Amino acid sequence: MCDGDYDGGCNDPDYYDIQFREQNPEIYGNDEVMQEYYGSENDEQFHQEYLRWKRNHPNKIKSFHEEPKPKQPTNDPSNFDEWPNIIIFLILVSIFTFLFIKACG
């Protein structure tokens, strides 16, 4: 791959070889050289595929634009809203137990 040394050159002889790059697209990917070579053709192809997907999936597009529904309260004991009540209850039980033992002793 291009190392981009101080003079901007590349030590890899295949970096600017368009034929090699077309046969092996996974090596360098769609970097600046290929974007300059192909121009905006790839963007147009992606855009057309996106429009085709959008036409074929109107229900998904609609769901993206909907407001999120508020969460419904659950009876799940891991709900964080209930933990403060449980802690306060345990503290009060401990205090009353301590006072009961002191009163009896």
C-alpha cells in the first residue's frame, strides 16, 4: 500500500496500476486513486440502489419517520424506580428491629 513518504511517492508498484487494482479491489479498496479514476459513477450507482430499496420497503421508511413510542411501565423488579423504595424499606425495618431489641433488653 502507499506509504506516503516525504515526497508524496509510493513504494508499492501496484498502487497506481489501475488494471491490477480492478482485478484485486480488496487490496486497496475504494481510495482516492479509484475515486479519481471512476469519478462519481460509484456514488450514482449507490444512489440508484438506495432509491430502489426505498421503493421496495415503504413500511421501513415510514417507521423511520415515526415518533418513538414511550416506554410502558413494567412490573419488572429490576426497574430502577423501585430500588430506592426497597432500600428505604430495608433501612426502616433495620431501625425498627434495633429499637424493638433495645426496648426488650
